[in-house]
Amino acid sequence: MARAFLVWEEAGAMRAGEIDEDAETVVGRGDTAHVVLADSTVSRTHAALSIDGDGLLVKNLSRVNVTRLNGSDVASPARAKDGDVLEIGSVHAVLHDLAASDGIADVSCSHCQRANEPTQPECWYCGTSLVNAPTVMIERRRALCRIVGAGAVHNLMNGKAIVFDQAGAPTVVDERAAGRPAGAAIVADGPVVSAIPGAHGPSVNGRPISEPAPLRTGDELSVGSVIFVALIR
């Protein structure tokens, strides 16, 4: 599973490509590119993206076309981060690194052993003080999924759910306290991230769903008139 992605618009829709964690990911117009941008201004092998201990690295591979990072030419390998913008030909693509959204660990209640956010003074389940009682830091909260819409991103963390209202606006809620959402939502069951149907959607890749549907990177998620693309870690 990938942790970093490239998102761009093509033919009026949002597209997403995964960035390999173990090898260079070539971006270009040619058939041998790992992430293909179907635009005549993009070279067949235009740029390369990679991940190391310090984050993302961008290299320009084209001899005739420039790769730009946040408006600056990439003349030599350049460091990039979550939210940076790549110009590849006339295509503007955004880098998404879900690892940048990972949070600090949860706290385990000394009485009931349920997980709580570190900022909570009392256990959400049994009310035991998390300040005065012995507690244990447990699993680090990880961003498992990101939905990307027009100018906005929302992360799904372990122990959370993304719930949509009638207008398609998403809200992140604590799934453990609120229970399984009854309306349209995105939830995680172990490593599987699924869209949950509701009165106002969602639809996945243009098809309304009537039961939980696993999401994959690049899936188009629509709730009402709002459209997102899914990035799955």
C-alpha cells in the first residue's frame, strides 16, 4: 500500500496515482510511465518521484520540458512535502503524503482499556480520569484514507469515521463514541476502507451503492453534488 499520491485533473475529473515507497515512480505521457498523464505538453518520461527517510524527492527527467515545484524549476533533485504543487507540462498536480497527517498515540484507559484521544481528561466510555490514573500510550493514530475535493482534504484516521450531511459536506467523528454511522460515511474495518450508503449517497465511480463498498485509490466518490477522489493508504 502506498502512503503518497499525485492528484490532478484530467478530462474534467480528478485522477490519482500512487507513489512507490520502494522505487522511483516515473510520471509521463508514455506507456512505460508508472503514472500516466494524458496531455500533449507532458514528455513521455517527464519526472520521477521517490520516498526516503526525509520525505518526498522530485527529479526532472525531460530534456525539453521543465518540471516545476511550487513555481520553481526543478534543475536538480528537490525535496517536496504534503500539499506541494508540481507543474508537469501544463498539468498542475498536487502531492499528497498521508504520513504527514499521522497523529500522536491514543491513551488506553486504566479501568476499561478503551482508547481515548490524548487531549481527553476522562475516558469517553467509563469516565475514569486520564489525568490522575495510570495510563498507557497505545497505537499511533494513522491516516488510513484521504478524500480530496475542490480545495479541501479530509483524513480518515484509525478509530474515526467521515460522515456526510445532506449537502455532501464531510465531518470527521469518533467512531468509537458515536457508534457505526447510519448515514453516508467512510469507515475503516482493519485495513479495508469502505463507503457506507446513506439517503444521499455516496456513489462510487458513478454507481450508487446499496451496501458497504471497499474503496480503492482513484475511486470517485460523490455525495449529493459534491465529488471527491479517494486516496487509500
